[in-house]
Amino acid sequence: MTQPIVHAWRLAKWGRTLARHGALRGIERDPLAPPLVRRAARILRIGARLPAEPAYADALEAIGPAAIKLGQTLATRPDLVGEAAARDLTRLQDNLPPVPFAAIRAEIEGSFLRPLDTLFAEIEERPVGAASIAQVHRAVTHDGRRVAVKVLRPGVDAEFARAIDTYEWAAAQLEARGGDEAARLRPRMVIATFRRWTARELDLRREAASASELAERMAAEPGFAVPAIDWQRTSGRVLTLEWIDGTKLSNRAGLIAAGHDLPALARTLIRSFLRQAIAEGFFHADMHQGNLFARADGTLVAIDFGIMGRIDRRARVWLAEILYGLITGNYRRVAEIHFEAQYVPAHHDVGEFATALRAVGEPMRGLPVKEMSIGRMLDGLFAITRDFDMQVQPHLLLLQKTMVMVEGVATSLDPDINLWDAAAPYVREWIRSELGPEAWLADRIVEDVQTLARLPDLVRRIEARYPAPGGAPPAPPLPEVRVVRLGGGWRYTAVAIAAALAGAAATWLFG
């Protein structure tokens, strides 16, 4: 077990790096931050030349791969780090120096216990991408298929384990000493979410499984595709999947040169994301421009499935009602849903919360439709969480972050896109199917059929308990035995010996 002094030393080193990049400036000025944390932030910047604007992403890149991944997690928590920091952290792209190919070869051969040339006919030694956890090489299989081979960096498991150990220790200290605000923001939950994400990304079989599941769920969605997994060449440390020939959505000039219809790509992106999040409840949670490609035929292809989100049906219904209520101005119903879902503690007033929601929604409703922004609306909702003691919901925060990301990519493709028009037909149909009378009737039929299916088993259990006349009566219940404590252990031993002697004597006399 790591000693507290080791955690403190690591935090001091990391804190000094953050301070030099101005990343602790907000903590120093935040009156809600624990006094001890504010003092530590001031001490760490002594003698440092601070930049004019905080460089959060640069600071985490300087600390190392685990910090980069933590920054990606914190980018989903504007309520915790602030909107400016969350925006800056979204540019973490994991551009790191590659690992020498000799080490990559050893990782692949060690994973499959086979020489590399028996797995691939050829593989390029220079990677096409190097990230904090893994790097990707282009290869060709013996049957002529072009594939991408993603390989974990050697030693990355131990590095992340050490870092997460310290993050958890720091989060526990902050939550214990940070008062009500720290308890509401739940820093330990942030690190727990980060640990889950990292565990998924450090086992490439789980990433492969996520890609496979998303492909199955989205098979009926036109214009959206997921690379096929090569399971025979995939292990916990190596992921092999179909090579994608296409243009990254970040390359706007390349998309135009290839003749793509950018507004059509933007509409496909919005529709495919809504299908994932609202209809399927399983969505790609890292849909930035570098993870999205456009094929020559206009098909949108997503890659990198390390971060995925899930929302159960009940939460999706609540989310749909919240969005619908904000669009239509039914703030009272939106407030009631927050209380029903227990997002807001019951001691608050529903009417007051509805008024706060009106302050967020009405300015948006007063704008022309094409100027409405999902991201701005959600940011406004998060701004009132503190006043109403709303505990954070990690699954909804991840959805919020992804919605803002998708909106940004869509508007970069088509600055004039009408987001509500693009989304409205899909959302309207889903709300009707989930909240309308047909949905109620379908749910009732399913529930009644399930009840009828349980009836035969119920009858059999009743017959077993109450058999027909003439059958064997049920065994009488055994009398309760009262356990009497006689004292110490030696008394139990004496009683047991006496009982054994008495039984033996009775057998001898009357047997």
C-alpha cells in the first residue's frame, strides 16, 4: 500500500507543473475551495512565471499520459473545473512521441505467443497515431485485408495504476475536508469514473466488444458505420480492426476537395448520435473530429471506442421529457421530473426550481430557431445545480459533454445548420413512441403477458404448499430451538461432553 508521504510528494510535483501553467489560478480565487487547498495552490506558484491565460491542457500533457486521460474525464465536468477549463481540456489529443517498433513487436508477439510474420503479411513500423495509452500501425493480413493494429504502450498499466492510486487518495482527502460543496461534487465519483474508463481502455478486448455492440445496434442507421473487428488478431493488449479509407472530419478542406456534402454529413452526425443516445441508450462518448471519418460514398465512420456511455430507459424518458419541456416552455413539468428522478433533494421547492429553469429556457426560446444551442442550454442548466444541491449524475454529464462535442463538429461542417430542425423529427418520434398512448398500451400489454407467463409456476407452488385431499400432508414446521448462553467456552464443552455421556448411557441401558 502506498504511503501518504508518497502521494503527497507526487501531488506536489504535479501541482508545481499545474501552477507553472496557471492552471491553479481558479482554485486560488474560488471562495468555495477549501482554505488548505487555496493555500497550497498559492505556495506551489511561488517563483513561477505565470502565463496570461491558464493552459490546462498543456499542463496535463506535461505531467504525462495518465494526467492526459484524467483531463479528458474532467472535460466532462464543467461544474467541477469551470466552463473555461472544460473547454480547454477538450483539445487534449494525446499526440505523444511513439514507442520504438521493437517494443511494439515484443508486445504483439508476447500477446499471441507467435512470431509477428505469422499474424500479418506486412506491418508498417512507423505508427499512424501515438496516444497516451496505445499507438496504431497499418498492416495487411495474409488474406490481403488492410487493417489497423492498436497496441498498448509497454508499462502503461503500472504507470496508470500508480497515478490512479494517488488520485483516489487525493479525492478522498478533498471530500473529507472540503465541506458540503466537495460532497456535492463527489470528487471520488469522478476518479471512480476515470478508473472505469481506464480499465476499459487498458483491456483492448473490451474496446473491441464496445465497437461490436455499437455496430449491431446501429446496423439499421443509414450513412453510419463502425469498423469490423478482427477477433483472431485481438487480445487484451492488441486490437486489430478494419482499416478505414476516408477523410477526417477535422480536414474541412479535404472534405470539400473530395466532393462531400458537408450539410448532409452534419445531419448524419446529429441523427446517428441521437439514435445512439436516445433510442439505443449506448453511445460513443468521444465523437471529436479526429475520431470521425467520411468515406468516399458519404458514409460516416467512427473509431476509438474506449469511452462509451450508457443510459437506461427510465433516464432516457426523463431526458426526453426535460428537453421537450424546455423546448415547449413547460418548466413546471421539467422541475417535477427533476424531483421524481431525485436529482434535486425533496426539501427544495418545486416552484422555485421551475422559476430557475425558466431563467435558463426563456432566453433560448426568444432566439431564432437556428441560433439555439443545445450546449448553451445544458451549460445553463448546470449553472443552477449548486443553488439546489443537485448531486452530479455521471452518465448525464458524459452525455452533456458528448452532445456539446457533436454540436461543435456539426457546426464546423455547416455553420448554418439548424440543429433543432435536424434533430426534431427523430426526437419527436421517439418521445411519441416512448411517452404517447401507444407506448403506455404496449408497456401494459408486455407487463400483463409477463404476469400471465408467471401464473403456471405460481399454481405449481400453491399446489406444492397445499396438496389435494388424500395427498401427503406437508411436513410440520420444526419447533424453534432457543439458544441459551451458559457462559464461557469451557461451559459449552462441558455441556457437550455431558450430553454425549448421557446419550451413550441411555443406549447401553435401554438398547
